[in-house]
Amino acid sequence: MRDTAIYGAASLVVRGLSLLLLPFYTRVLSAEEYGLLDLATIAITLVVLTVALEISQGVARMFHEAADHDGQAAYASTALWFSIGAYGLFVIIALPLAPQVAAIAFESEARADLARIVIVSAAISGVFNLLLSQLRWRLQPMAYGAGSLIFALVSIGATLALVLGAGLGVAGVVLGQLTGAVAGGAFCFIVARDLYRLRFDGARLREMLRFSLPLVPSSIGVFVTLYIDRIAIKELMTVADVGLFAIGFRVASMVSLLALAVQMAVTPLVYAQHRDPGTPAAVGRVFAAFLGFALIVAVGLALFAREIVMVVSTPDFYAGAAVVPLLVPALLLSAMYVFAPGLGIAKRSGTQALITLAGAVLNTILNFLMIPVWGIVGAAGATLISAALVFAAYMTVSQRLWFVPHAWGRLAAATAAVAAIGLVGLLLPLPSGLAILVKLGLVLVTIGVVVQLRLIDLRDVRAALGRLRESRFVP
């Protein structure tokens, strides 16, 4: 609870600042330019997931098994130097190919300069993400939050200067994020400097890669599951439609604030304490509480999607609100694998890869079938269907490897009831004057259902808050 609160606060500030920039982006960028920005983000994400062979996941799994601090430093240092080398090699190879990269990613070789900026930004972002993640594996949530905040504030300041002052448009946004990654990475390195040495341990690298290499196709599967919708929209529709979908995705991603906070807190703790016989029951209780809060947030975002989009954008982007009710549950399901940790604990990364790749193939097929019929709403629907099936597969296999006593009856009943409440609010014609009041009433009903079915135990919440006050968020 303490770590979740700290990670949640950091995520809220960072994502909140990012969301506050939406009105700025939608006024200085056209829908097509916003689509280009989203495609640039997708390209950076793909590089970060693949080039360093997911070595960060290897550190996560092996770090707590080291016998002493010297062993932990060997893992951290080896991973850092390996990542710097991998990303450096990537930049050397990719920069001369910038026109071809621009043609594939941005539909025009004329955008080669943007491609070059994206290539360098991806490499720096990859190193920054490794340095930041190390603070999680070291169980330093306060430092993690500070590093994230430095990245966000510097990125925003640089972006405003480059876009407004220098008129660089999409390139200015990417350069701003690059600047933030440099500042955040420097902070993270200083905080954990006792772990980083001029040391490269080949044996430990092979140990980490044995775990992380099978996760590369798994990560590609996750990437495809999350981003094939925009890639398919670009191919079947237009870059401007990518921009509309991206606005809806940004609004839906507000639910990820809760998911990300819990994910960042639970994963390192489960890896560190999975041998404790009380850990499975604790994971089950956290999952129930997480789902309860998530259902409330999901209904609120789905019902008020259009109002939120109207506040943060201009009329050119309003059509993007249509995808929010489908993307909210899709993003939740995509993040809930953290409550199925059996595969990671058992080091079954190959099975993880098979599940996520199967989900990616399914999502790709569904997108190319559904987009021609329903447009961007079809893309959101395809993402939801595949996310649900992938989560079901993860949970089924995980329960066989590391059983968690989930209260499936209550969880299913609450989910079904809340889904029905959301559908009522979305499908029934509501008088314009009373629409907001009715939607607020439905959110209150959702809260009542979640509490009544004991997903959120108010006594536990009060006790947890008391412990949080006593701890004063000391990591």
C-alpha cells in the first residue's frame, strides 16, 4: 500500500503533467501532426523493447537472488554497459537509414530529419528506462518518483521552448522528451551510483539473457497488442485518423495511472517475497481492491469521455471520444498480468512469449477485419477482445504454477454489474440538461456495487491509511 501510494503519486504527477499538455498539443498541432507524434512514440517504444534484449527484466529477476551488495552491483553494472553498447550500435546502424525509416514509419522520406531525432531519442530513452527501473528493483519508490518527476518537468519545459520558441513542431516534442531523459537518467545514475562500476560480468550477462531473451518476442507481442491498432489505422485510413485515435487513447490511459502504480509496487515485492507462504493471499487481496478501484475509474472515464475530450482538445479531435469506452477496459486488462506472476516466478519466459505473440497475431487479424467496417471504433474493439483473451491465458497458466486464492465469484459479479451500469449510461438517450447528473449517479451506483460486493473493504482502507500516515511514506 505504501509503495503503491508513492508510485501512484509519481505516476499521477507525471501523467497528469502530460495530460495537461493535451490542450497545448491540440492547438499547436493538427490531427495529422498529432498522429505523427503518436507514430514517433510507437517507434521509440519498439526500439526500447527490443534493442537491449529486455535486459532490465533480467536484472529484475536476478537482482534479489544476489548473495550480497557486490553481486547486485555486478548485475546492475553489466546490464548498464550492455545496454549502452547495444543502443550505441543501434544508432550507428540506423542513422544512415533514416530516409528508409521515415518512409516506413511516417509515410515519407521527406521526414528523414524527424526519423533521425527519433532514433537518437529512442537510444537515450532506453538507457534512461534501465536506470529508472533499477530504482524499482532496489525498492526505492521515492527515488523512482523523483527521477520520473525530473524527466517530466524537464521534458515539458524543453518541449514548450522548442515548439513555441523555435517552432519545431513534432520534432520539438521528441527533442523535449530526449532532453528530459538525459536529465532523469543523470539523476537516477547518481542516486544508485554505488551499484555502477567499471565492471562487466559475462557469466551474469548470460544468466540475465537466458531469462530476458525469450521475453523479447513476448515484448514484441505486447507491443503489437498495444499499438497495432494505430499501425493498422495508418495503413487502412489516414495519419489524421491516427491522431483522433491517439486523443481517445490518451484519455483512456488515465485509468493506467492506477494500474501503473500497483504494477510498479507489486512486481518487485512479489519477486522478492514469493517464497513467503503469505504472499499469494496478499496478492489476491490486492487484486480485489485494485479491481474495485479500477471499475469505478473505468465507468467514470467511459461515461464522461466526450466531456473530457471537449475540455482537452478542439472540435477537430472530438470524434476520438468514441474509442474511450472500449480502450479503458482494454488498457486495464493489458496491465493486470501483474496479478498472474506465476510465469515470472517459475522463469517460464518462453510461455509468456507464446501467449503474447498469439495475442498479437489475433489482435492484428481483428484490426484488419474490423477497421474497414467500424473505423477507429473497430480498432478499439479489436484491442479489447485480444487483451481480454491474453489476460485469461496468463491467469490460467499462472494459477497452475503459483496459485493465488482469487475470489472469482465476487470479482466476476462486480465486473458484470459494473459493465451493465456502464452500458446503461452509454446506450440510453439522456436529456442534455440532466446528462451529467445521471452519469454522476451511475458512478455513485458503481461505488455502491463495489463496496457491497466487498472488493473494497472500507475497514481495510482506513487501516491502510493509518499505516500510511504512520510510515510517512518512508521507503
